[in-house]
Amino acid sequence: MSTWNIRSMAEQVSPGAVETEGKAESAGELATTGVMLDEIVETTAAVLPERQAPAIAAVAMCTARVVSMEGKTRRASILARGTNTPVLAEIAPDVDLEVIEGARANGDAVLVESCEDEPPLIIAALRTRRPRELCLRGEKISIEGSKEVLLRSGFGALRIHESGDIELVGGTINAVSRGLFRLVGRLVRLN
């Protein structure tokens, strides 16, 4: 505890008992001025507001691997780092089950929160490597580039420029329509 803290507590316990002459006094010097250090410590609880240990201190975080998932339930068997025995954990309500299943399939780690008297809780999946296959699913998928969007695979490419120009390049390009196939342009050039 610093001299300043001891001095301020002593002033709160016994105002005027500590005389200041512009110099820092040690705990021994404070005791000689009539305020005992033990008295300061004992009465500090009454003077200062009571501080409670934060409840969050009992929460621990660790990483684990998902061994298996229990069907469509929000539970998974995990293997925490440094352990050999799988433990049953719950999946947080705001975490998508497909995300955790993807982590299991890819061998990625998950972030687990554990509290006393409660089962471990999976709160996130951690991507640790670049995926070999990326699958985007959703009701609506939007890809935007302020200057350009480029989709490329091998020798084929689709490039969309900010000006509105679109380039489609490939060895063989097939376009198939089950209904009307319409090509509309001010000018259409065929070879």
C-alpha cells in the first residue's frame, strides 16, 4: 500500500491526526503521530465503500476440439486441451449449430466458457487454417467491391469493373437456358 493511500485513510479515520509538511511519511512515522496502522486497517472497511469480488472472476475460458455432436440438440462432446477424457458441453443459444458442426468437421478449435456448478458452454468456433472448401449459404448473399469483383479458377475468370464492364474468360463457355435466352445490347458482335 502506498504512503498516499495510508495517509488518505488516516485522514478519513482521524482527521488532523496526520500533519503534512510536504514530505511523505512512512507507516512508522504515521504510527508515532497517534494513528496506529492497525487502527487504520481495521476502520477502513467502515469508511470506504465495500468492494465485492466480481462474479466474472469465477469464469474460465479454454479451447477444445469437438469430438461429436448429439443430433439436433445443443450439446456436443468436447476434448479440452491437455485432457484425455471427452466432456459433454452445451452450445450457447446464439451460436449456430452448423458453425460448431463445421468446426468439428474441419478439426478447428472451439472457445469454451466454464463456471462452477454449470456444464461447459461453447461460445464460438475458432478458424485456425484456411479452408479447402468454402460454402456460403443464406437467403441472400451479397458480394461487393468498390473498384472490382474478380472470380477466378484456373484459366477461367469473371471480372466486374466499377464502370459496369463485365469480362467473362474461359476455354469453353456454355450458356444454357430452360426458358427464353435473351441477349440484349446496342451492338452484338459474333466473331
